[in-house]
Amino acid sequence: MHPDPVPPAAGTAGDEPRLTVAAAARRLGVAPATLRTWDRRYGMGPGEHRPGRHRRYSPDDLARLELMQHALLRGASPADAAGYARAARLPRPGGDAADRPRPLPAVPREEGTPGPDVGGPVLLADDTGDGQAATRVRVGGHVLRLPGAGRAARGLGRAALALDAAAVRGGLREAVERGGVAHAWDEVARPVLVSVARRWADSGAGVEIEHLVSECVIGVFGRHAAEAPAPVSPRPVLLAGMPAEQHTLPLVVLAAALADRRVESTSLGSNLPLDALVAAVRRTAPAAVVLWAQMPATADVEVLRALPRTRPRFRTYVAGPGWTGVALPPRITWLGSLRDAERELVATVLV
Ligand code: B12
């Protein structure tokens, strides 16, 4: 898809389409928040600003941003990249094409349209061998496979590979704003996490990317939950990782989804010791308890049996791939997806 060109404002050179922040961001394959940051911190915003109008990027502004992006991807600091881009002489229209800075390819119009390889972020079509077109995101020499992923996930993948935390956060925030928490997790963040992990499993590389994306997920979804309207649920949902379980991102996201439904949750994070879990259940009088096990080793039914009986009672749920194939004690329900969990918990809590 093309970025939406904005018709030239009256009184400007008629042949120079100007782009909004969103359209310029799409053209460059970065989050709008990244462009705003580059503007605020490094003075890389639109050159011309006319009172009473939104700021728009001219072709020259875009060319400078592309130069900045090139420099960043080659390892320059943001400040140095911005300085380089500002100082560069841009070719005039009609000048010798060979003198022009090589523009980064825009995000391809169609899924699977290969872009030219200029060393910047490129999306490539790829045959997975099962007849399905897969999309790979590449930054520098790093490649991330994102089969069937949409534009937002590909943008997030690029930002993640570039270890650009501001862009990852911006991409996540934008996805939440556009499509809601479940969309941002299931269609944007999760494919990237799964792909990063697959890359790690195949090559042993990229744990730093996994950590960076995890931190950004915790930051963005955590903040979303904190800023939600006051809850109306009479009792909270208690969310905790099983003892010895380090993976709890889905619970952070679940807390954000519940907050949007005005359901209060109490998050106890990862690796909660059993006695602490028991104490928390007694003290918070939850309507429901959700225990996440990512790893089979942490999916221990003895923990479920050790939970205290309280009045009023609470319902116990387990979630995460660790529980697959585990015979659960009676009245314990397994939650298979974020959307299912949200639906089930809202029904349980908001009775
Ligand atoms: C993020 C992550 C981390 C983060 C965790 C941060 C945090 N605070 O949670 C960090 C960096 C700390 C980490 C560390 C490690 N990790 Co890790 N990690 C992951 C990763 C990428 C995502 C985990 C996650 O959130 N999964 C949730 C979503 C993204 O995936 P899913 O579980 O498959 O989703 C399914 C369901 O769970 C469900 N679902 C999804 N979301 C939701 C939400 C709700 C509410 C519900 C109910 C359901 C649901 O839908 C999906 C389809 O069924 C996974 C890869 C993966 N594919 O999961 C590896 C992964 C789990 N890690 C792995 C490993 C080995 C480790 C480490 C041991 C080594 C390492 N990679 O550094 C360490 C140490 C951890 C430890 N001591 O236990 C392996 C586990 C292999 C195994 N089964 O034994 C995985 C699978 C990576 C891999 N390819 O090998 N990790």
C-alpha cells in the first residue's frame, strides 16, 4: 500500500506532495512515535511549519530521514546519524541520478514484493517450502521470519532487530491504540516474539532481542493497564507465574485487557514461591486466580492442590503451554488464548 500523499497546501510548490507523520512513518517503515522522537530530540522534523497547520514532511525532509535511517542501521548513534543527514547535500530534481543518496526502499506495496537490497530494512518474499509465502524482515545481516505477518508486526520486527527500543514501544503503543490489546498482542507482538525465539533456537543468536521486546511489552501493556479507567469489579483477579516460572508476558497483557473491561487484577509477576502465592490468595480475596506455566517443568498440579480454601470462594485457572497434557484436578479450567481468558474472566468476575 502506498503511504497517503497529502495534497499540497495552497501556496506551496504544487508538485511536492507532503506527508503526515503517519504516512511518512509508513514510508520509512518506522513507528510515528519514532519520527516524533527524531524531531524532538534531533531536530529531524518537517523543515517548514506553517501556523495553524499540521506539520508535514516534504520530499527533502524524507530524503534526510532516509539518510539518518541508513546511518543508524550502519551503527551510528542517533545524534551522529541526524547530524550526518542534516549536513548532507541533497540532489536537486533533474540532477544526475548517480549523485543522489540511495533511498531506502519503502515498505513493499504487496506482501511478497521484494525490495532492492541496499542494506537497510527490507522485506523479502520467501518460499517456506509448504507453498506458503513467508515474510522475512531483515536489518543489516539479521533476518527474522514472520510468516503471514501484517505490516505492524513487520515494522515491530525491524525495530526489534535494530534493538531500537523507542521504535518497539512506539509500534506496540500504536498497535494497541489502533486495534486494542488483543490485536496488539496476538497479531503484532506475539508473532515477533515467536520468531525471535525460533531464531534463537536455530542459531543461538538474539537473546538480547528477546529481552528488549519483553521489556517493551511489559512497559507498554503495563502502562496501558495503569492508565485504564477505575475498575468496577467487586474482587480482583490474581495473576501469577508458577513457582520457578520466568515467563509471564501473557499475564501482563491479560492485565491490560482486563483493565480495559474495568476488571481489577493483582499481578505478582514471575517465579512466585508457593507460600507467597498462598499468602496472596488469603490476603486479596480474589474472584479468580490465574497461574501461568510456560515450561512443562513448572506446571505442577501440587501447587494447585495447595491453594487455600477461602470465603468467598475463588475460581482457579491455569494457562500457558506448560500445562499441555497435564491432568488437572477437578474444577480447574485451562485458558487457551488471551481472548478466551478475557471473556471467561470477565464473566466470572463481573457477575
Ligand atoms: C519472552 C521469552 C522469554 C523472556 C521472558 C520475559 C517475561 N518476563 O516473561 C526471557 C528473556 C526472560 C526468557 C528467558 C528464557 N527463555 Co524464554 N521465551 C520467551 C518467548 C520468546 C515468549 C514467551 C511468551 O511470552 N510466550 C507467549 C506467546 C508469545 O507464545 P505461546 O505461549 O506459544 O502462545 C500460545 C499460548 O500460550 C496462547 N497464548 C498466547 N498468549 C496468551 C495469553 C493468555 C492470557 C492466554 C491464556 C493464552 C495465551 O496462545 C498461543 C498459541 O496456543 C518464548 C518463545 C515462545 N514461542 O513462546 C521463549 C521460550 C519460552 N524460552 C525458552 C527458553 C529456553 C528460555 C531460557 C531458558 C533461555 C533463553 N532463551 O534465554 C531463558 C530462561 C527462562 C527460565 N529460567 O525459565 C524456550 C522454552 C523451550 C522449552 N519449552 O523448554 C522458548 C520456547 C524459546 C525457544 N524457542 O526455545 N524467555
